[in-house]
Amino acid sequence: MTADAILTLTQKQRRVMTGVAGGFAYAVAVYAVGGWLVHVAPVPSAGRLAFALPWLMAPGLVLFFLVTRVGNARFVDNVLMDGVAPPVGSRVDVDRRCLQNTVEQFAFFAPAWLTLAMLLPDARLGLVPALALSLAFARLAFWWGYRRAPTGRAFGFAATLWPTILAYAWALKLAFFG
């Protein structure tokens, strides 16, 4: 993107680009902290899934939070209780959209994350809890930002997506190239 193109971006586009850049910087920091500074005891390969799976509780609790927010909102509204779509842009609509996107991101995240848990060198196994906690934080940032303004979701989205993309890249490298 040229300097002229950046100057012609709308204010919304600049806010989104700032959020995406912040999310990428966040992903790099998660990998630096989780992969190199967080130390866990070596886990034999047979026990790596047993080590990793409880960490899925962190992003799972975010899903629980969003499900209960949407469910409770439907419970107290006679119209929404019948399964009608909430008014576009309402708090319930935003919560529902965040829930939908979090389920999608969770499904995208889990295969790469579990593959990394199986293949990471012992010295980098701290990345497993770091990524799980990071996903939970990033999804809450997505929800919080979205509730403030639609463009406010950019950081949380990027902070979810970039660590997942990096996890896929690293997992594929480990799986096929050692």
C-alpha cells in the first residue's frame, strides 16, 4: 500500500488497520512470551493431549460467557424468546455475532493448537497455555471492542487470527519438515 493510498483511507479504515496491526504485534508477543519465556515441565508425547486439553477451558469459558449473555437476553424478551433475530446493531445482536465468530475462530484455532501441542519441542511447550489464554483474552477484546463500535472489533479479531495463522504455519513446518 502506497503512502498516497494510506492517506486516502477513511477514518474507519484507519481504525481497522490500527487494530489489525496491534493484533499482529500482539500475536508476535504471545509467541515470544509463550514459546520462550513460559516454561513447563517436559511432557511425554503420549501425555501431551492430556496436558493440552484442559487449557481449552479458557476459550471455552468465553464461549460460555457469550452463550449465557445471548440466552439471558432472549429469556427476558418475549419476542427474542421465540428465536426471532434481534434488531440489527442491538446489544443482543452484537453479542450473537460475537458468539458466532468466536465459535468459528475456536474451530479454526483448535486443530493447529492441538497439533502444536503434540509436536512442539519441550522447551517451547509453554506456548500451549499461552495460546489458550491468549485466545480467551482476544475474544473478550473482540466482544468489548465490538460493543463500543463495529470497528473496535479489529484488534480482538486480529489478536485471534494472527496467533492461529502462526500456529498453522509452525504446526505444518513441524509436521512435514521437522
